[in-house]
Amino acid sequence: MKVQEENMEDGQRDEEETMPEQEEEVMKAASAERWQLIGGHTPSSSSSFTSFPFRGGEEDEVSVVIVTAEDESCPSEPFGTAHLVQTNQDAGMKDGGDTKEDEEEVTSPSAHLQQQMKRKLDHGPDGRTFPSGKKHCKGNGPLGPSSLVQATPTTFGDLRLANGHSAQRRRVTSGPPPTGLQDWLHTFQMWSGPERLLALDELIDRCETSQVKHMMQVIEPQFQRDFISLLPKELALYVLTFLAPRDLMQAAQTCRYWRILAEDNLLWREKCREEGISECEWSHRRSCGAAVGPWKAAYIRQHRIETNWRQGDSGEPMVLKGHDDHVITCLQFSGNLIVSGSDDNTLKVWSAVTGKCLRTLTGHTGGVWCSQMSVATVISGSTDRTLRVWDAESGECVHTLYGHTSTVRCMHLHGNRVVSGSRDTTLRVWDVSTGRCEHVLTGHVAAVRCVQFDGRRVVSGGYDFMVKVWDPDTEVCLHTLQGHTNRVYSLQFDGVFVVSGSLDTSIRVWDGETGNCVHTLTGHQSLTSGMELRDNVLVSGNADSTVRVWDVRTGQCLHTLQGPNKHQSAVTCLQFCRGLVLSSSDDGTVKLWDLRTGAWLRDVVALQSRGSGGVVWRIRASDTRLVCAAGSRNGTEETKLLVLDFDVDDRKTETD
């Protein structure tokens, strides 16, 4: 018999090489011989054995056989157990070896079929064990699409077998089949398509609910397709662009091919664009894993930073002590440099990474009351009536700007020009690179308290209750905005709207081009000490201990940030970014709020002396860091800076 099989195999190989058209006859002959070995008979066309051959490699051939109850030799076994019969000589024959299965004596056809079935389920058709873990959506393995005959299934049974499902999964094991089942099936097969549909309609109408449910459980899985793996890669990626990033990360766990798609760098670039992330993070790939693309690494990093902001994973803040017990009057933060100004006549430059004081800027003979910063250029204004331009990297005073005759109280830097406002009622426009005063704007009749400059227009507010709009090049006052009944302490200007906050408790929104008052925002009960305007959203902080969020287009108050976790004293400073609002207060805390909902999230900073004299005077924030200037007016808290870093992995990498 062994010689006979070897001859058959050699003959089959010759015919495959020279006569492809006889392949089917060879397959039938091999199958018939195998069935003679197993059961002592060859299935005929009228037998209840139905075989569906599938082609694998040149030598692999798999037949899936459905055995009915009439042919089952062991009634005690579960009815309808699928028997998968391997008709080739297995992997050993490929190397010229002999298979033990052909040499062993077959004692029972049913036992042999049971053994073949178990072997097929535990191993692939080539005898190799199935790998553990996730199954592949695509592949060229033994059961991959490329190894099967590309024949169109004609019946539902063919479809199940083509999808790799064995017949026993849909067999009912409640007992022997009813009498006349085969005759009924034969009659059904003789009918035409429309007749079958009519019969099925009648059959379904007569089924109980449990029986219909059984049909659904059998049918539905066969029409579920992994369409992502079937699509061309470009279309599959287009479909995945509609998933949220969290869903993309879950999809990547489905299978290997889905992971390849879900890790696509251009796909994550689109997700970063949707979130406003404009730069990929080549330098941060190590913290996210070597296999992660730069755009996905950027998204993961930003998501981590957002989570750290909201949930508080920033570690212990760095404490930067300086200025003795003096008040920190102004604070600037750019890159890794922090600059603090104080009424001790000095400014200090700190490293945001190490917390060290890099240098002290000395030269003013009076307290520093205002400052601006761009990269490493710092401009400061003092009670000594001068402005000074500093190089923060070297500590050198580049220019001293003379001209004001009283305290320089406010300033705003745009590009290479800075506009300063003074208690002498004037504003001056300076060229930072040359130190030259280009223009003097006169018109206020009291101290100028706040100023805004967008490069084209200057807006100023003063103790004369007035807001003025200037053309700095011609030194002409274009509009005088009248309406406040007390001093103007804060301003915002976005090129379209002018927003002014006053001691009269109101906030007014003006049209910057016409000078008309568009809205009067009421609700605060005291001085509006600080505001920030961005994308038509205004956030205002007030001495009444509340923060309000407004829509400047409609004048509507969107949120009042208060409640049981509200500040207990005047709001001293505020800032909003990343959809969050940060507010500091005389109560010694810095609170974090959700800009969209107005909900309190947490206290980011809470001084030990809060409520008993501790004050947070100023705050400045970037996407990853928060800097707070804190102290007290009664000696209960040291004057210091607190630096919180929310890019935890980035900080660890820099430390390493």
C-alpha cells in the first residue's frame, strides 16, 4: 500500500506538471483510495458523504466531509461531528519520508475519522500547530485566501465551509433525525429557486421563536465580513479616519493587519490636525515606544499632558526662592526661561528645567511694575520712569529708554515695537532694537493704567474713565470710547473687539473700527482686575472672587465659575488654554476650571498659609508648565515661584 501511495503521488506530480487539466481526476482517485482505506467503501454520488475539496500548495489538498446520521458508524457519538480528512501525504511526504498513518492498521472508520478531525482542529492542514494569540485578518498561511480554491459557493453549506466553519457547529444533538428527512431534503433540492423561497416562507411561519433564533444564530455569522481587510489599503485608511483616536487604539488590538493600518503615520497626522497639534514629536518617540510613528507619538504625548493637567499628575512643584520678602509684581515665561520682576528694583532669570536662578538683572533705581518678554528679550518698566531692554541669556542691559516723567505702569510688546503707558498720562512707542522713541500719544487726562497693541492699532485705558483707540504711526486718536463711570483697569483687543474692565463693575465690548459700544456685560460686583480674550471667548476675573466666561459676539455670560469650590477672596490673575481656565487669588490657591462646562476640576496650587495671608500674585502657563508667583503681605508665606511640569515623561527624559 505504501508503494502504491508513493506511485500515486509521483503520478500526481507528473500530471500536475504536464497535464493541469487532469488535476480533478487525480484528486478524485486519491480521495476514493483514501476512503477505501478508512471505511472500506468509496462514496458515490448518491452517498450521504459530501466532499468539498480545497487546494493548498502544490501538494496540499484538504477535503471537508459532512457525515449524516445514516453513515455514522457510532450512534453514541454526537451527531454531525465534522470530519476533516487530509488527502495528501502530509509534511513528511514532502521530504520523502513515510507517514505513520498509512502504515498503521485502521481498526475503525469512525475512530480514524475522529482522530483526523481532532488533528485538523488542533493543527493546520499541513500538520503545524495553530499559533496562539490573535488571529490574522490577512495572511498567506495554510488557511489563508491564497491557499484555497477561489470557487464561488453555491449553497449555504458551501459558504460555511468556504469560511472555515465545520458542519458540526450547526448540528442539533437532541436526538436522531426524523424519519423521511432525506426524502424531504431531496424534494427540496428538486424544486426551483422561487419554489424554494415559497417553501422557506411557509416553513418560517410555522417555526417557533426558539427555532427562528437558532436559524439566526447559524446564518448571521456567515454574512459578517472583516471589510477593512478586504478593502484596498487606501480605502481602509480613509474609513479609519472617521474613528476617534481612542477607537483607533482599540481597533489596533483587533488583529495584526488592523494594527498595521491603525499605526499609519499619515492617519495620525490627520488626527493631530483635528486636535490642533501642528508638530510631530521625533524627540519623544522613545517614551512612547520605538514602533510608534512620530505623529502618533505627538498625539499620545498631548493626550498625556492633557490628562496630567486635569487629574493632577505633575509631581511635586519646584520651589524657586528669591526677592526675599518683596512682592513679585510681574511674571514672564518663554521657552525654558522664567523672568520675575519685583518691587526690590530687580528682575531675576530662572531656568524652568532646573529651577536655578541664572542671573539677576540690576539697573533700575525703583520698583519694577511691568514687563514683557519675547524669546530672550525682556523689557521692563519701573517707578524710576524708565524702560530697560535686557538680554536674558547674558543678563546685559541693551538699552535704557528715557522719556516718561512718571512711573511706567503698563506696556505691550508686538514684534519689534513696544508701547508703554505711564502715570504721566502719555503713551510712547519704542523701537526695541534701537531704543529710540518713535511716537508719543497724548490725550488722556489721568494715568494710563492698561494698554494693548496689535501692530496696527494702540488701545489704552486710564484713570480718566476713558478708553482710546490710536493710530500710532500718525499719533492720532481715532476713537474715544466713553461709557465707564470709574477707572479702567484692564483691556483686551483682538483686532476687532475692544473689551474694557472697570472699577464700575461693568465690562464693555466695543467695535474697534467704529468705536460703538456693542455690549455692556454686567454681573460682576467689583473691580475687574484681569481679562483674557481669544476666539470670541472672554474670561474675566473680579475682586468679587468669581470668574466669568462670556461670548463677546452676543454679550451672553456662558458660565460663572463659582460654587462650593470657588475662590474665597479677590481673583488676582487668570489665563486660559487647552480648554482650561486657570485663576489665582488672594486666598492662596490656583484653581482649574473646564472652559466648556464651567465646572471646577481641582486646586492646582494650595499654599500652606492659604486663608491666613498667603497670596498667589501672578500666574503664567504654557502647554506643559505652570509658573506661580506666591508670597504674603504679613510674612506668613515666603516669596517664591512654584513651577509645575505636566509633561512628566519629557521631564524624566531630560533628567536622564
